[in-house]
Amino acid sequence: MEITDYVKTLAREGELLADAAERAGTDAPVATCPEWRIADLLRHTGSVHRWATGFVADGLVEPAPFPQPPELSGGELLAWFREGHAALVRTLTGAPADVECWTFLPTAPPSPLAFWARRQAHETTVHRMDAESALGLEFTPVEPEFATDGVDELLTGFHARPKSRVRTAEPRVLRVRAADTGAVWTVRLSPEPARTVRGDADGAPADCTLTGEAAWLYPALWNRLPLAGPGVTGDAELARLWTDTAGI
């Protein structure tokens, strides 16, 4: 995907998140994150937006802590969220293509600007689903290409990090297939961090296979929908392991 596509998605998803949060009210519980209310969701995502903006706007090349969110509620908190989201969109839109700054995933895109545009588009989309869950709504559909990209970021990026808890005592293979886009990932599980490769050309037999449209795999692997049903074949215990340990 192009950087401009990520930024357009980020802009749209942030607006959808804010609209759903406003409809639910800041005291509403978030069904997909039971420990959160909408106010917690807005504070978290608004802080992440400001954190990301700082790296790109200021060219920071070292890690920096999240900014502390204000103790606001109601309309003031929503306005604070919208302000930070708009600033992030403006920053990514206006940043030079060769901006240098810190990134944090082992399989980052080819430029820091692409990394942050991609990461914040997915960050905001997943949390938009959280906001919609507070309303008991079905999630607003995600385009197959973007959903496929989000699965790829999750599998090859987040769960390649040492902090990933998706591990097995003995080597196992989890295969993920996006039925509509044709994307395939082979996830090798062991006592070490997962190793994911795109495709299944190595011929490794899968202990468990997850098959479905990308728009289902995306929220299911981010634990926003149940990872269960006819799309799970083979050893369902591996799907349960993912649900239990894959939280970011």
C-alpha cells in the first residue's frame, strides 16, 4: 500500500472512532477490552497519536515515552482526541519522504514515514473496532487489501519480537490463509518467538490452519472477534493459544 493510502485510512478511521465514542459516551464499557471504558480508549489512542506525531515531526531517533493523557471526560476528552488525531494526519501528510526517525518493528516498511503511516492506520482501525463494540455494533468493514496488510504487520512484525508470548513447548506450525486475497503466512511456533514467512512454499505441514476472508482474519487475530468456527481446522488448541497469549 502507498503512504497516501495509509494516511487516508488513518483519517477516516479516526473520525469513525471519535463518532462511535461520542455516541457511546465516555463512561460506556468497551466490550472488546473489558478493563476499559470509552474514556480509557480515547486517552490511550490519543496519547499514541501524539507519541507517533512527535517522532515524525521532531525527527526523534531514540525511543520516547508516551505522553500522559489529561484527566478530561465527556466532550472535552473527545475534543482532545480529535485534535491529536488531526495533528497526526497533518504531520504525516506534510512530512518529507526521507524523514529519519525511530521505528520499532523488525519487519518495518522501507522508510520511517511509511512505517508510522502504516502503524497508525492499523492502530486506529483496531481501536475504532473497540469503540464500535461499546455500541454493540458489527464492525465497519475493512478493505481486503488493508486487512491483509494488517495481518502481515501483526504476524511478521509484532509477533517476531522477543516480548511475544505466543510460544509452544514443542515446534508447531500455524498457517493463515486469506481466502479472498490469496495471502498465506506460515507461522512456526516454538519456545522462542514465532518465525513467520509469507507463503507455504516450504511445504511444512500445518498443525492448525486459519482460513477466511482477510476482513475476518484481521480482527480475529487482533482478538477483536472469536478465533473459532469453520475457518479453524486442525488442532484448535493452537487457535485457543493465540487467543490466550497474543494480546499486544
